[in-house]
Amino acid sequence: MGDANLRAELGSPGRRLGTLARHLGVDYSPASSSLMASHNASEIVTPSPTAGSYGGSVFTNVVQAPEDPILGVTVAYNKDPSPVKVNLGVGAYRTEEGKPLVLNVVRRAEQLLVNDPSHVKEYLPITGLADFNKLSAKLIFGADSPAIQENRVTTVQCLSGTGSLRVGGEFLARHHHEHTIYIPQPTWGNHPKVFTLAGLSVKTYHYYDPTTRGLNFKSLLEDLSKAPRGAIVLLHACAHNPTGVDPTLDQWEQIRLLIRSKGLLPFFDSAYQGFASGNLEADAQSIRMFVADGGECLTAQSYAKNMGLYGERVGALSIVCKSADVAVRVESQLKLVIRPMYSNPPIHGASIVATILKDREMYHEWTVELKAMADRIIRMRQQLFDALRTRGTPGDWSHIIKQIGMFTFTGLNREQVTFMTKEYHIYMTSDGRISMAGLSSKTVPHLADAIHAAVTRIK
Amino acid sequence: MAAISREILKRRGIHRSPVMATIGTRSMASWFGHVEPAAKDPILGVTEAFLADPSPDKVNVGVGAYRDDNGKPVVLECVREAERRIAGNLNMEYLPMGGSIKMIEESLKLAYGEDSELIKEKRIAAVQALSGTGACRLFADFQKRFLPDTQIYIPIPTWANHHNIWRDACVPQRTFRYYHPETRGLDFASMMDDIKNAPNGSFFLLHACAHNPTGVDPSEEQWREISYQFKVKNHFPFFDMAYQGFASGDPNRDAKAIRIFLEDGHLIGCAQSYAKNMGLYGQRVGCLSILCDDELQAVAVKSQLQQLARPMYSNPPVHGALVVSIILGDPELKSLWLKEVKGMADRIIGMRKALRENLEKLGSPLSWEHITNQIGMFCYSGMTPEQVDRLTDEFHIYMTRNGRISMAGVTTGNAGYLANAIHEVTKSS
């Protein structure tokens, strides 16, 4: 803030005006009105309301946005020279060696595309690659899903999970009569912003119970039962981010009954299908339960984690409708949301996904590699849990092995986290969330030491 | 936050669809039963119709994508080579929210000049965007957020999606006169009038080169006058540059308008696209830049652009950005690219000549000078919708009903046929 004021007071505006004057060959003085179409020769030149300063930037008052807290963790980690530092902030998979991973089957698909002379880079349709869309719907809803067979599903390619949520949100803001979306507390930091900019109003429902480090199921049901008819409910399909706490199948069934009886509209965020349990079908159960009852829902799918395609921005938004006729009309309206945003989605990542999903052998290879990633994470959970038990670390740490997916909500408080960063060079977000993907067998002992110290020394 | 979303809907003029009587009955009725079918995109409809036509003579001059002399889409050699280097070698981690630093650096050099002082002074806030559309949309959203009382002046005519972009960003639109139907050239006098009459500090959308859909660009002299008037009025110039290199064959020449404005000290905004000039259409790679007073401000502006990108798609796609970085960052590949882009531009210029000569040879009573006067991918032929319909019905020639011909779809094989058809439908006018 101070810098902006300083800038306004010092050189810039004067410099701009001087430059202008020189270019136009006039004497710069406020009273000179030869520059302006003015009737009154002695009228003073006044800048328009949009000019930050006459001739200067109109964006002078733009202040720097606060840094993203999660990215800030990586920035701090990179700066640390300690050889024992561990980055548990990153929301991307890492191997045992701490390296990013490109799946073998993805490399194969890429080679096929590169070597295919007929593969061009023309614009995709607004709704994206048709094959990709069909295959994505089958992946999440099941190949035998009646909704698909009855053509009641419209699927459009979007930019990963974020893009799918945004496009879905914009569609609902324009065409759904109820503009409130209920999101779990806590949830991924970007969810509220996505839906707000889409034009929805955001409310929360209880989700995480800090005392049990599990699901606050009673309050969840209470909150949703108070939602108005038609309200949208955001549900994490599996591997809740950031807590790793998922409802059981029984609890999902109760949630489904409540949502349907209250006439609420479910919007699933599926960012970890296959990545949570290692099994694609199991991780889609929650969604399929809802589709099986014949009702409507929205689903945002991401291939960032489960296919390691992070930066390619591959995802899909599906809307399951009551009838094929409705689905067609809905799709036509989705195009009107997409076209003024980015015209049509990027081709590369979707081509890779389609190549893999449509080939039986490559699909199988993918499931194997996916399970390996999920298994490694589950192993890390077990190792960390065991290490804490061995050290006799006070407290119940069973949530580490009960929670699922990439993240664990440790239950550590801000002070404890700060301590762990300072004394043990452990980098994680201040809410106590750690990315299990950033752990390896080598670093688990160090993390266990850090947690033990933090819990025993800081309350 | 609720106020923001209500405001967004109000400004977009979105009226809520009527509520169904059956809402509330569990599993009984669709939430979306009232949703109207959206009107089809006029441009895409052309290609659909073309594909459905079985005639062996059919010609598609609606498509806004380059075709070679055999009517086939092209992947540039430099792109194929870049992709060979990418496949198997690099990881696919998230880019930063603002996109690839390397790609941005190279894009700024391309637009602002290799040795631009502005780049050295770090005064340009720039982010990777989803091609030209994404760059325009980010700018429109940014304009809305930080200068909510401003509007945008858009030329008549323009690419149809420009209107959609600023509308969805909730920025009010005005227009300024641009195309002169009688001369099929620039209506410079009216344009200057509109620039002068706009309130001081207005935001203007300018096509840096190869105006879409008319192919009509101001001359260098005219650009200088426009720039001068912009200074007088303190207008904000936002350049949409979708065809750098593709128009004349020379990227520096095609950036002339921008360079003139920069010399005159304007603080411009610029949307760049690599869809056409690198043939990267489906990769969606582009760059949005905003020239600021100083480095501090550029950092602030960039951080805010990122805040707009984050809730839209988090971070931009890496593949296309890698292709651009590799090509522009490697002197050999860059030089190959320059050759290839010139090749594309030259072929189009050649087809303009051929089409015009054919029409003149047929003894057309009309003037077809504008075909070679206009520049870039498109030619605004001046034909009426009825004439265009005849071209489609009688000759299986597909183009948009505003009479816009995509020269990229013209080949030595079909130029004669096209000329003949155009002559047939226009000779009595």
C-alpha cells in the first residue's frame, strides 16, 4: 500500500506528462489546453476518472494480491538449505525418491500421438474431444450406467477440476433457480472463489470434527436438512481435500436419502478417482449411488492426479439429466459459457487420456500404475502411524491410517506447525495438513520425530 | 461475496428461467427442464454443413484455420520438432498460476521488440492465457474488477466472440465505426470522429493487424494519427494481436501498430495468440500483457491477473507453452518458424492475387481490388447474405453469411471455381 502512495507522489505522473509534452511539442503546463478539445481556452486539463494520473497507468491503484498460502510453502521450502528438509505442502504425487512421476502409459500415449502424422492440432469443438467425453463419462458413471445408455448425460471437456467446477457453477448461476451452493467445512481453498466468481452464493455445512479428526456426520445431516429446496451441495466424491475424511458407504446412503428428500442438487468434485483406494470403481461408488436413483447431479472430473497430467489441465464436467432431451439443451447452454471464456479446451491432455482409456491394454496398465501410487501413499500412512506408536507419541494417531487420499489432517495446531518448520525443516500448510505424497520411507522417521517433539513440547 | 454474484448475474442481463411447478417432487422432474436450446454458433455451423455435403466440388472458405494448397490442415515442422523434444523428456507438473515464465519472456520479445527497454525495465505485467480468447477474457475480467465504471469500445464489425467476452465479464460495450462498406476499406474519418467523441480515458479494442473479419487495417500513417488522438484523449488501447507474422509474413512488421503506440508512450494492453501463426489452434496458448508505470506496479498487476485465472482454471496448460518456448528459444527453430510463417502468409497473399485476377479475367463489372488490399486470413467480399446463400446452394461453397471468405481455404485447385461462382452470383449487381 505504502509503495503505491509513494509512487503516486513521486516521479511517475510527472515523467508521463513530460514525455507526452515532448512528443506533442507543446509546453507542459496545466493551463495549456491545446491538447484537449475544449471550448474554453483557459480551461485546465483535467484527467478523466479512469486515468490514474494524466498519461500514467489507469491501474495505479492495483495492489499486490496476497501470496497463495500453499505456494508460499514451496517457496519457503526452496529457500531452505537444510539437507533434511521435507516438503509436505505439495499437492502433487512424488515417488519414493521425491521426484514427480510421469506414468509410463502416459509416455506411451504421448509417443503414439507424436509419431502419428495424421494427428493435427486443430481447434476442438467447444465441448472438447468427443471420444474423451464419452470415455470420461463411462469411467466415472460406469460403462453400464443406465444414465449413459439413455443419453441422459452431457459431458464437456474442461480445464481439469477447476475448469469443470467453474463452468458447472456458471451454468447453474444462469439456469438454476436456486443460487446457493453449500460447501463442506473445510474444503479446498479455491472452491469458494470458483463458485463466487461463477455467480453463486456460498454457504458452508459442517464436515470435519477436530475432536475425532473424523466426520461430523450429525451436524452434516443437520446443516443439509436446513438447506432450501434446490440448493446445490458440493460433495467430494472421495479423498476429501484437505482432511482425507470420507463418509462410509452407509453414511453416503443416508446423505443421498436426505439430499433427494430435501430436493437438493448434488455437485460432485471427483479429483482422486482411483487414487484414493487404488480402485477406480470403489472410488466412484458415492457418485454412482446418486445416479442409480435416477436423480440429477453434476460431476467435475480431474485427471491431474490419477493420470499425473497436472499441467495439461484435463478434466470433464458431466451433468446427469432426467431425459435425453434436457441433456441436449443443457449441452447447448454449456457452450455459451465456454465460448467467451476460452473458446474450446486444450487438445493435448485430452488426447492422451482418450488414447489410454480406449485401449484395453493401456487402460489396464494405467490401473496398475494408479494402484501403485495409491498403495505407496497407503504404505506411507502406515509407516508414519507405526513410527509415532514406536515413539510413544501422545495422542490417538489412528486418523492417519483412517483418512484416505493424498492428504492427512494431522490435527497439529499453528504453533506446532511453525515449530516443526523451524526446528525440523518440515514444510506444510499451517492448518496441519500434510501431503502423504511428499513422504518417503527415508523421511518418515524424521517427520515422526518432528511430530513427537511438537506434540510433547508445544501444546 | 453474495453481493458479487448477484451483481454478476444482473450485469450479464441474465434473467432467471421460469420455475417449474413440479419442483420439490423427489426424482420426479428435471431441474433443467426449462432450459432453452442455445442458438448455434454461426461460424461452426458452416463447417458442420460443409461436412454434411456430399458434393465433390464443395469448398470450405468459412474455416478460420490455415490450409495448405491441397486444402489440408498443417502442422509446422518447427512444431513437430518441438514436440519430439517434449515427448518423453519433461514432466507435466503444474505451471505457476501465471503460466510459463519462458513462454511469457519470448512472447513479450515478439510483441514489444527483441530489445525493448520496457522488457528490461520489467514494466510489463504478463501472464500465459488460453489463446487469444483467454487473454481477452482475463483482461475484461481485470478491467471489470479494477475499473468497474469503464466500458469497452469495439470496432464494427469485429470477431463475434469479442462481444460475448466483454458481456460475460460484465463490462458495458460501445462500438466505433471501422469498416467502410462502400469502399470495402477503412472508414478512417468516422473512426477518428468516434475516437474524438468518446469520453476521455475510454477503453478501445484494436486489432493489431489483419482485422477479423474484414482484413482491413489502418496504414502506418493512419495508425500514427490514431495513436496521437489516443494520447490527446488519454484513451486506453487494448490490442488483440491474433495474426502476428501471419498477416505480412514479417512479425515485426505486423506489430508496427503496437510499436507506434509504444513509441508514443501509451501504456497498452495486448492479447497474443499462437493459434494461427504457429498453427497451435487446439493447444490454446497465448499471452496477456499490460504495460505498467514501473516494475512494482507490474508485479502487483500480474498478481491480480493470477487471482482471476485461479478460480477459472487454476493454471494454464503446459504443452502448448512448451512448444512455443522451445521454438522461440532455439535460434534454429525460431528461424525455421519465421520461414514457415512467411510461407503461410505468402500462400495467402498469392491466393488473394489469384482470386482477384480470376474475377477480373471473367469480366466482372465490380471492383475486386479489396481482395488484394485486405490482409490476413480473411477477405470481406462485400457479398450479401443472399448471394452467399446462392454460393452455398448452387455451388457448394461454404462461408459465413456476412460475406467473409477465409483465404486460407482457397487453393490453386479451387480459386478458379470460386471466382467463377462469385462472378455468377454478383455479375448482375
